[in-house]
Amino acid sequence: MNATPDLQAVDVTLDGAVAIVRLRRPAKRNALSDGLILALRQTFETLPEAARAAVICGEGEHFCAGLDLSELRERDAGEGVMHSRLWHTALEAIEKGRVPVVAALHGAVVGGGLELASACHVRVADDSAYFALPEGSRGIFVGGSGSVRIPKLIGVPRMMDMMLTGRVYDAEAGERIGLAQYRVPAGQALPKALELARRIAENAPLTNFALMHALPRIAEQASDHGLFTEALISAIAQAAPEAKARLRAFLEGKAAKVRKDA
Ligand code: 1HE
């Protein structure tokens, strides 16, 4: 694979403790070329030190049109494996990176665009968003970890249906089945994602790290192993000085209570 990171296609800005990562190929509906995938990997591996959470969004009318189909050419099986593995490492840099990532979704969230969204930790869809996996009709298969991550969100039968029949879910249905955890009016995905990311950034970094790295692994372990891992991680998290300070603040009446409208 000869591609180099297309750094023009990804814009990173820091808003306080939140890194905003923007896909910037609107003329191609933010289709994910090899160069853009490499740039995403590099971006998430080298987020600014001050970032404690991130938001990913797309410029233009759509979040992301998936794989850049113009780059699909005759690949032999070995090259196909390497291409898929490139996507895996890039999306792994998001899912198992340093900070939680909130996806702000609008317009098309399709194919590899949905694979990208499913590597994020929280998904916010505005009412213009729609979700599809057109790979079935293009004669290909998911290759960007969709077969691993998407069934964890919606189950194998729903993903099977999307790929076999070309079913498209709108934002409302997408939220109902679990493709997004939040639905907001059109145009509000980014503000809502930012609001959530700012809240996430206030958590103890070790808690965020434990959630990103321990929770998905525990969920895949046999329950006996999961309980043991949970005991280890919770002991490590509560031993951190920041955890002790936060607990003390609550006991002294200085920390926020849980409110039902929060
Ligand atoms: C593209 C791509 C793309 C747009 N690769 N160039 N993904 C798909 O099968 C989705 C294909 N795209 C679409 O269905 C539509 O473009 C959209 C619904 C996303 C947007 O429609 P629209 O009317 O706003 O835009 P458009 O006129 O279709 O596209 C504008 C330009 O973007 C046009 O190029 P132009 O040079 O004629 O201006 C399109 O060709 C180009 N474009 N989408 C390349 N995807 C790791 S495996 C993952 C496997 C997959 O992701 S398969 C699913 C691929």
C-alpha cells in the first residue's frame, strides 16, 4: 500500500479540553480514501496533549459516504487483507485510543462511515442522519471492522437485514435500535456532541481510560474472568488520588448531586 496520510482531509482543533476532528472531503461526501484513513490513524495517535475527549464530525451535507469507491481496483487477496487491516488499525486508534470519542452524525452515515461511527464511544445523530450498509449491493463485504462492531450495537439479525436488503434506518429508527444513543434536531449534532464531550472531559482520566479499555474487554470475557477483571480495575481506579479527592468533595457536600434532569 503506497498511500501517505492525506492531512488536508482531516482538520483538528482544540476547544478547551475537547479535540474536534473534522473530515474534510465534502466534495466527495467525506469518502474514506486510503490517505484519509491513514490521516485519521495519525490524528488519533497524536491528539493534542491537552485533549481529554474528542468529537468527530464531517464537513458538508454528510458525515461520511464510506469507502472511497474510486480507489477500489483489482487487488489480489493479500492486498485486500492489508487494506482491511489498515482500516482496523485506524479505527482501533479511535476505539482503544487515549480519550473517549463522540461522533456527531448527520446526513449519510453509510458503509465505512457507519464502521467509523461504530468505533466511537458515543454517537449523536441529528434528524438528517441516515444509516445504511450498501456493501451488499456493491458486491463487497464490510472490511473496516463493521462485522465485529456493528452487531454489538444492533445484533446480527439487524445487520444481516441491512446488508441483504439495503435497508436504510433514519435517525429516529437508528436511535431506537441502538445505532445512536442520542437524537437531536437537524443541525444540532455537533453542539450536542460537544456538550457531551465537555462533560466526559471532566471525568477522572483513569475512569475514562478504564471505561474505554476495560468495559468492552470485560463484556467479552467469561463472567468469572470478567468479575475478576472488574475487581482489579475498580481497585486501581479508586486508588488514584483524583478519585480520593472527588469522593472527599462529595462527602463534604462540595460535589454535584445526581439530578434527574442532568
Ligand atoms: C464518492 C462516494 C464514495 C460519493 N466513494 N466517491 N459507499 C457507498 O456505496 C455510498 C456511495 N455514495 C452515495 O450513495 C451518495 O454519494 C451519498 C448518498 C453518500 C451522497 O449523495 P449526494 O447526492 O449528496 O452526492 P453525490 O452526487 O452522489 O456525490 C458527490 C460526489 O462524491 C460524486 O463525485 P463527482 O466527482 O461526480 O462530484 C460522487 O461520485 C462522490 N462520492 N460517495 C467515492 N463512497 C472498509 S470497507 C467499507 C466498504 C464501504 O464503505 S462500501 C459503501 C461505499
